[in-house]
Amino acid sequence: MATRAQLSQERSRLRRDELLAAAIELFAEGGARAVTHRAVAARAGLPSATTTYYFESIDQLIREALGAHVTRWVQELDKLAAVDSSSPVDLDRTAGLVAAVFSRRGPEIAAVELSIFLAAAREPRLRDLANSAVESLEGLLEVLLTRAGVVDPSPVSAGIAALVGGTALRRQSGRYPEEAEAMMLTSAIRDLVAAHVLGSEVVDRTIADLRDSVA
């Protein structure tokens, strides 16, 4: 049976987590300006003085909230990359995979992560976390590309990561339905992988032939 002190510590941890989650929600909705002591406490359903009890400043609260979000994302990516599976990856079916990921990670989550990367330009601690997130994403992509039979997948994984980031940015506009976004990202990934597999000489020759045909 848990002691009174242990119960108190657990209750305190839960409150702190609630404040961090509330700060993330507000940050996604309105950026750093929307994250105030009063707003965070109200969103978490806690007394207005709660945030100052757990955090020395609003800047500390924002840094820890964004840091916790990126850390969870990195852990998710690392777990996916660590899954041992002998089944090959079928590039022809990646549209379904991308659509499934989109359904779990909607535009609002992408907005938070984009905001974190922008904030990382001004905050060294967040920059380190953002770098870890990119590293984990590229690591997962390398695992999937290797299972698809791609040799030397590192350059391709970096390119796909850039495509993912660009798609996350475009999703914020709502210009295309999520199904269309999934199909366009899948098509771009396939083209990038195909160019890598064919090799630079074939690609250069194809571009030269295209240039000659237009001239």
C-alpha cells in the first residue's frame, strides 16, 4: 500500500503533467504569447497560483512543456525503429501507411512540432531536442528503407524527412484533403527512392535528354 507521502508525490506529478499538457495546447493554439500562468492553470482546471508553485517562470514552463513533447516524440520514433520485423516494406503500399500516420498525428500535432522547431532557433536547449527528433525520424526512415531493399538509405532518409517537414507545413493551410496529402507525400517519396536506386548517372542522363527534347 502506498504511503501518504507517495500519494502526495504522485498527485504532485500528475498536476505538473497536467500543466505541461495545458501549456502545449495553448502553445499550439496561439504560440508563446498564449501561454500565461492564468491561462495554463485555467486550461488544466487548477487554481491560478498552481503554475507559480511548480515553475519559476513562464519561460521555464514553456521550455519544459515543449521539451517533454519532443522527448515523447523521440521515444515513439525510437520504439518504432527498434521493432524487429523480417517482413519487407512494400513501397507500393506506403500511401496507406502515410494515411494511417496522418490519422493519428493530425495537423494540430504537426503545428505544435513546427512551432517547436521555429522556437528552437532561439532556444539552445530546444535546438538539441529538435536535432534529436530529426535524428530519430531519419533513423526510423533508414530502418524502413533498408527493409524495402534500399542500399545506403542515409541520403534518402534525410530527403524524406525534409518532405515530411514540408508536408507538415502545407497541412496547416488546409488546401488539400488529408487523403490527397498522403498520396502526394507517397508519390514524392517513391520518386526520391527511385532516383536514388537508379543512380545519379541515369538521373543526369534523363534530365539531359529532357532538356534536349525541349530545346
